[in-house]
Amino acid sequence: MKSEHDLDKVGSAGERGLKTDPLPLVSLHNVNLGYDSQAVLQSVNLAIYPGDLFGLAGPNGSGKTTLFRAILGLLPILGGSLSRNCSLSNFGYVPQSAALDPQFPLSVAEIVEMGAYGRVRSYQVFPKEEKQRAGEVLDQVGIRHLIKRSFFSLSGGQKQRVLIARALMVMPKIMILDEPLSGVDEESRRTIADVLIKLTREDGLAVFFSSHDLTMVQRVADRIVRVDKGKMWSEEGKTSVQR
Amino acid sequence: MSTFFEIVSPSYLLFPALLGTMIMGLVCPLIGSYLVLRRTVFLGLTLPQIAAAGVSFTFWLQQSGLVPQWEQSERAIGMLGSLLFTFFGMGLLGYLEQRGKGLAEARLAAAYALAGGLTILFIVFNPAGQIEVLNLLKGEVIALSQGELRLLAAVFGGVLLAMVAFHREFLLISFDRDLAFLLKGRQMIWDVLLYLLAGLIIAFGVILAGPLLIFGFLVLPALAAKPLANRMTSFLLLSSVLGVIMAVFGFYSSVRLDLPLGPTDVTLGCFLIFLAYGLSRISTRIGVTVLALLCAAATLSSCGAKTTVATVPEAKAIHDEQLWLAKVKNSTASTLLLPAINPLRSLAEMAGKVSSDYRQSVMDLLRDDLKIELEHRGFRVLLPEEKDARFVAFPTDTGAAVRVAREGKLSGLTFVGEIRRWEVEAQKFVRVLADFKLIRIDDGTVLWERHIQRAIPTPSATNVGQASTDAVREIVRELFAG
């Protein structure tokens, strides 16, 4: 099952039989990633197409977030080539909620509305239709009733769903989710998994999420890449097996 | 004077100062909120200190002749120094931050210590006298002129507009830099703009209000608003509202109790923080409501605290016309002699009323004006020293005054006054603490008394003598006109 650094197997169109797929939204070729010239991941090959539901599994500290940050342009790559066929504003990024500063007194509505900031000019009054859309994306993740609540007073699962709603507010082509299923209750986990599947199947979005729990990734993702000890390889996911 | 609504009335003499404080209280917390949320509160402490070093530096340069004397006012020159040092300091701190060496807190602490040290050293070097420079550094907002108020309104108004217009960008860059990068690209400009706006209000605020008050307005309202707000918009709004409350009630307390404005405001701000944390234990909505009610109650009680201030009664009203007007007692540490250039003295000399080596004092001025007004009230005013040259100033202690009068075989009424504090500050206002009494000598009854404790603005004064003269007129006007 294991095949290291294999672009054809990791996210290739051929495996899904989608020969007519457009260009990959993101592709990495022999990319080295790390900090201060110290490589964390080496020779990463990956291509993500619209409709892909990718799971990235690996233990803590294996470089999952590093890979995401490189894809999002937040971290320069140390070598190889990385190309994106959509602008960065088409990326919906869901960070780990613990990475956000609880010092900020923000309501759920304010967090979700941030996703539209790229479309709203400075000094412009926040448009009504964007407010309406904020309600809709919260509906999508099933927590519209929490719209007035303080974000940092929510449970882990609720926070995660709010951040997914914020990413959807961006109107993305690709969603990158950093550990969306970690530290959340079972109900939230199911809802999040359902939302991710629905986004890929019905809306044609590409979804790339990470988790340190391989079983969880296997239950949700169509295709899986694993990272550990600086290496990356692919495994088949749920749908491939079920197909 | 001194009811709440009188102080906030546009006709009040210190209204420009109150307005200036309110503007600072409104705008500073908006910037301060971001400093608090971004965990850079120390920057709000360090930058005003750097600005203060800039003020003392430019004064030192100018007074020591290293740069030519400028025609602009002292405050304008101080403002230039404040601006230059603030932006240089911000640039240097930003550069060190980019290099990422050491702890941010350590850099700010070192910068604060250095700026504090330099401020004192430049003051010590200054040959022009430390008191003047210290006064400017204290930033007496009470001496705010109309021109300075306009400048303050323009600068702070601009900052307010920018904060409102770009609030989304400031929030995004402060809360989630990654999302800001994805949506708006590498937008260092928003960080720069936020710190530029902070630098502007700090540089201008320090010279107009002093570093302590500016730091207080930046940080304390935001800290007080935090436990009561669960939305960013309500947090910013509440910070500003609390800043204005701090400004108004601090100003009111300062005037009523004759306390320095900066420390009074800061103390009030700290009280608001404790109050807010106490209220937050109830619930946010109830907390805000209780806070609003407390403010309203304080306003009403300060309005209700108006004591009917009686003016000096008419002679007919107390059925006694003979009044011994004692010399006003000077209980300050200073002689309160007016400068030799006092034009009133020249007039007196010309009239042959005083010798050329006689110098008039504040007490003389005050008694002269009191005499005129008392005569207008129908009193037949007599001077004790005309009866017996051994009479000196009477004490304001009733028993002692009556004893002195009886020993001197005086009868009827006596009017006594005592100056306990008389400080002319930068010729812009005079801090006064004085007591006056009208006593019936026969039975020791106090028919009228008045305690004056306040800063009297003297905006048109061009020298210390003129400021004292103007202040004396204002006191007498207050005693007789209410």
C-alpha cells in the first residue's frame, strides 16, 4: 500500500479515473519544507484537484501544519516547486482553534464575517447580503443558533464548526483544515465529517484536512497521505476502498 | 461653580480643557484596545515616556543654544520633539522586533528605562530652569488654549476616522494574521498604520496632557471594558465610553477637589477596572446596565451636591455697616510679591502712594479689590492699621480673629481672608486655596464664609504678575457675584 513520494499515487487524476479533470488547484513537486533551512518534510509530491477529499495523517510534530502553511503561502519552501491554480483568497483555511487568541472578545457572527473581509472595502458598511450569507454558512454547519454567542465561550466542537463556517464565508475553491476533528465531541465530529463530504461531493470543493488520528482520517477521507519522520506517502482512503 | 452641569457647560472657563480631555478619552481607548488585545500594553507605557524624552531634549537643545530659537510657542517646539522621538522610538523598536532578537517585553522595559533616564538628564542639563520644563512635561491639559484644542481635535479626529474606517483591517491583522494574509496579501501597511496612529496620539497627547494621562487613557478604559464585552464592536464602543466617563468624572473630581488631573483620572480608571470585574461576575448585560446606572447616579448626585453658594451679604441685610477689612493673611511658603514690572505698581508710584522700593503683593491686590466691592455692598470699610499701625493680618480662625479684634478695641464686623496656596502655572492658570469670613466681632458670629479651592484660568496673562492680577479679579468676582 505504501509508496513514498509518488505524485501519481498521491492525488493523481488517474487514480480517480478523472482524466478530464482541470489543472490541479495545488501541486507540489519535490518540495522540501522546514524552518531556518532545517527540513521538516522532504521531497513532497502532491496534487489536489477540485472535489478531492484528502486526509493528512501523522503524529504531532510530523510536519502537517508546516505543509499546510507552505500550501497557503505562509511559509516559503526550501526547495522544489509549488504551484497554485487559484488565488490565495480562494483558500478557506481552518486553523486549530487553540491557535487563536482568546483575549479577543469576538462573537460567532464577527468571526464568521471575517471570511468576507476580502470582498468588503475598508470604510464600507458591512453589506446586508454578507450578513445573510454568514447566517447561511452557519446553517451549513448546523450552529446558526449560536450566532450571538461569544466565540471563546463555545465548546471545542462548536468553535471548530464556526471556523469552518468562516472558511466557507470566503467562498473557497479549496479548504485546508488543520486538525478539525481533534478535541471535539462525537456529535461535532460527525457533523464536521458530513460537512466535509458534502462540500466535496455536492459543491465540488477540494478539501484537505489533517489529523493525528489515522483511523479518523480513514473514516472520512477519500484519499490519505501520511507523514512521519520527514517522509510522506499515500494510502487509500474510505471511498477508494468502498468503491 | 462646581456642580457637574456647570463644569460641562460650554460657558465654563475650563471648558476647552474638559473638551480636550474628553476627546482624548474618546480616541485613546480605541488605539489602546488593540494594544491590550495584541498584548503590547507596555508599548503604551514606553512610547509616552519616549515622547517625554523628546520634549525635554528639544527644550535642552534650544535653551543651550545648540539650535536657533524659534518663534513658535514652547509647546509647539515640545510637540516637534515629542513627534520625532516617538516615531524614531517606534521605528527602532519595530526594527529590533523584525530582527527577532531577545524578548519584546525586555526591549520595551529597556526602552522605558532609557527614555525615563534621558528625560531627567535633559531636564537637569537645561539651563532655563527645571520647573518650566517639568510643567510642560506634566502636560497641564487645564492650560489648553483654543488653538491647541483645535489642533488636538484635528489630530485625534483624524485618528478616530481612520480607526472607524479601517477597523476590519486592524481587527483581522491583530486577531488572525494568516487569514489576513490570505484575504488581503502581505499587508504590513495595517500594522504600520496602527502604530503610526498610536504614535500620533501619543506624541500630541504627551505634550498636551502628560505621559501619565495618555497612558491611562490608552490602557485603563480598554482593561475596564474587557470583562463587560463579548463582541469586538461593543468592546471598542465601551472602551471609548469608559474613556469619556473617566475624562469627565476625573476632570470634575480634579476641579472640585483641586487635585492634579492626570493622577485623578488614572485612579478613577483603575477604580473602573475593579468595578467592571466585579460587575462581570453578574452577567455582561446586567454589568453594563449597573455601570451605566452608577454613572448616572454619580452625575445626579454631583448635580445635587450643589451647595447654595452665598455671596457676601449686603450691609443692610445684616444691619451693620462698619466693617474692618483686615489684611489678607499669607499662609503660603512664598512672599507672593508681584514682579517689579507690574504696571499697577508704576501707577501707584506715579500717584505718590507708594515708595519706589515698595512691591505690591497678591494680598494687597486682593484687599484693594475686596474693599471696592464691600463698599459697593453698602459697607463703611475701615482698615485696622489706620486705627492702630500694630495691626497685622487677622487669622481666619474665628476665635482668634475675634480675640485680635477685641484686643485692638474694634467693634462691628470684620472681614478676614487667608491665602493658603497660590501657584501660578505657566501663566495659564493659578491654583488657589483661600478662605474668607465675615465675622461679627461682638458675639463672634460668622455671618458669611467661603472656601475657594480651584485652578483659575488666566488665558490672557502674559506674565506672572498679570496672571495673579487676573486671578484676584476672578476670586473677588466669585465672592461677590456667586
